[in-house]
Amino acid sequence: MINLDEPDEYIDFMAKYKDWISIKRIGIRENTRPEEVVFYLAGIRTTIDSKSYPMLNIKTSLLDAYAQKVCQGSKKNYESLASALQKLGTPDAKKVISEASSKEFAPLAETYLLGKVITTIGYDASINQTQISKIFPDLKVKKPLGRSKSSKVEE
């Protein structure tokens, strides 16, 4: 007898590096929609991206702050994006990149900054879970585990 609840296929992701562990798994059944699989894969990418730069000692907080400065007051339009991107070629931007990373990893810090500017203006250069959940409202981004408002300690 075939168990209909058992997935036909799986996509598994497991990573362990020093004290960081990430385990994700999706069971793919006959009725699993392609957007569910892409939503899952986008979550893996987000996990990898959030850890990759810090693992290389790239100071993302410096790059985030600079992206905010460059994009301050900008609206979501291509003119604002073009203006912000032009600022990435300035000596000021190069100084921030050199402060945020070693010379060896400067190209990766520059890549991070470029992506951060694009997302700060309001565009996305890659598929992410937030985008997918806007298109498919039944696919929700899970909130990270942690304290909830209802679990405050009473004094």
C-alpha cells in the first residue's frame, strides 16, 4: 500500500560551519507547486548570503550604513537608482569598501554594496521570499524563533 502523505522527492540543505548550523528540508509531493519549491530555494539563498560575507570578515554594517547614506531621500524609480549607482564609483565609496574588507575581498564587498543599494532603493536583483509571498500570499516568510511580545517578563 502506498502512503500518499509521504513525499516523492526532497530538497535538503544542511550546513555546519563552526558554531553556525542551518538545516532546511522540503518534501515534494505530486501536488507541490513550482512556486513552493522556488520559495524554499530563495530561503536557502537568503541564509547563505547572510552568512557568507561575515564569514569573510566583510563588515556588512559599514556597507549597509553607506548604502543608506547614498540612497537617503530616494524614491523607487530608475532615476534614483542610476543616481545612487553613480555614487558607488566615488572615492568615498572606495574608502568605505576598503574599510569594510581586506583588499583581497574588496570585489565581494563591492558586490554586497551594489546589492544593498539596489534593495535600499526598492528593487531586487534576485528572487527572494518576500517577492514570492507578495505574488503568492499563501506562501509566508517564517518569523525567526525568539522572544514574542506575549512572553515579556513581569516585574
